[in-house]
Amino acid sequence: MISVSLTNSVIFYINFVFYTNFVSYKNIEGLKISYIPGGFMFTSVQASVKKITFSSKNKKQEIVIILDDQKIESPIKNALKDVKEYNFTYINNHKNLISALEKIKPAFVFNTCEQAYNNDTRMKLHISALLEMLGIPYSGPSPDGFAIGYNKFIVASIASSLCINIPAETYFDLNDPSVKIPTEFPVVIKSNLGGCLKNKVVSNAKEFQEYIEQAKQSMSDGLLVVQEFLSGDEYSVSIVGNRGNYTILPIIKMNSEKRLSEITKNDAQKIIDASIKMFERTGCRDYAQFDFRVDDNGQIKLIKVIPSPDLSLNSTFTRVAKMNGMTYAAMLELILKASRQRYIFSEVSDEKPLEL
């Protein structure tokens, strides 16, 4: 048996929509408040965490798989039905999530929820934050990993610091009446934090203004990213694993069922290197996806970091795994193994890896 003692305290992050032009820190009775440009306010509190024990033999591990909050039957349940070494419990009713976790007391949680807590895209980090508070090991990004990876302002800043090419961009604050409409088109408009508002290519000032009016009705954070339009092909690379032990899935051209063949090995290596750097610097864990697009001059630029990719049957991540010869079940097991190994390696450095 391998015992894993987690730290005696964890950090719980709650994100609020908050904008400011400076960074400040304030401590109030044990609470740490950080104001960060680009849309997040983090508060952290200390919470006790129980010891977690992973057993590699004889006893089956209780693993909870958190699904999106919906009534539709998930293909994940059917894919993992033949995996015998774990007892899987599936939760897709987020209203009962806390009580269910406290009752089951799982050894591990496989967080496959892509739509966020309660299907509210503003709450992408909330499930991981809850699991931190309950002291339950889990797959995927930590709360700060979610907050960084889905904030385009922060992602662009990190990429620039690493000399990774990104589209020319600016920011449009819906609450600032002095902000001017771009004079050069076409441009791509995106919500800084994602959400229900879809990205759109606009070709003129009229289309831009129409999008702004729509955004005012549906967005709560108020910050848009306005990027140069990249006319070339779009590519995607998916990674499974953690620092020092990555599985790089094939680079593919989006909207294609074939492996990448159009770009040089040198460019392919640049995409992989940039993806690994962003994986580590943005706090990705266990699995992630990175999208790139080519500009008019043939330069490949990073356009998106996805720290918690969609794992549904028809998702890009699943299609790429299939192209690599994996079944759907094998892909899920690979992610599960990577995430559980992360806890073993980080907490029990003198022990052999757990055989999953």
C-alpha cells in the first residue's frame, strides 16, 4: 500500500469578475485578495485536508467521475464499463455534488466536466476549487490553472514573455465609452474569458458595432479581445501527461481527419515546443489542447490554450487520440493514469510509481 499525505492546507480560489489597471495585495484576517488585470480576483483561505491513501493491490479504488450537469447519458460511462480495477461512480447532478462527494468519500475524482459547474461557463474553476476544499485528489487543472488558461489577456502575456508568436491584438472594454472602434478590418472578436458569446470575424465597422451591442446584452465581464484575422490553416496539438512524461498526440489540421503533412518538421517542432512551454507556464495538468493558426506570411501563431478540453466522442481531442490508434476507453484511461501518477510523484518521491 502506498500512503500519500497531502499538505495540511490548501488554497481555495473563487473567481469574481473584476477589472483594474494595477496589481495589489491585501490581507484581511487570513484572507489574501489579489487584483489581477484581465478579469479575475482571487481570494484564498486555508482549509484542512485529510490524508489520502492510494492502494495498488487487492482493494478497488473508489473513483468519482464528474460529468456535465445534464440528463443525457454520457459515453464515458459506457467506455469505462470494462475497467475492473476501479469502482466508478458518476455524478451529473451538480446540485447534489457536495453531499454526494461527502457520502462516497472517493480516493480520486476524474473531472470530465467541460461545461463548468452547473453548466455555467463563468464557473469553470469552481469544481476544482471545491475538490481542493474537500481534500480530494482530482484530474485536470487546479483553480488557478483554470483562471489563467481561460483568460486570454494572461495567456497572451505569458506567450509573449516566452517569445511565442501570437496575433496582434487589443482589448475593448464595453464599460469604457472612450474606446474606439478599429479602423482596419477584418478582425476577430472574442470574449476575454470565453463563455456563451461566440468568436466572430467581422469585416466592417457596422458588423463590429452589432457584435458590441450583442455583447453588452450577454456578457457580465465587459472585456473583449480584438485580434488580427489570420487567413491561414488552423492546427491543433493535444498533450497528455505532466512535466517530464508527456504523450504528444499527432498535430492535426482543424476540420480535417488526416494527420499533419503540410508543414515542415521544423514548424511542427516549434508547435510542440510552444505547447509544452505554455502547458507548464499556464498551470495545465494531465491533459490540454493548444490551437495555432497561420498568418498571411506563413507565420504560425498561438491562438488558444484549452486547459480542460472537451472529451466527448466527437471532440478534437478524442479524434486526435483515435488517429493515434487509441480507443475512447484507452484515451480516458491514459488521462486518468497521468493524473493519478501526478499525485504519487509529487507527494511520494522516494516510492515507485503506482501501477494503475
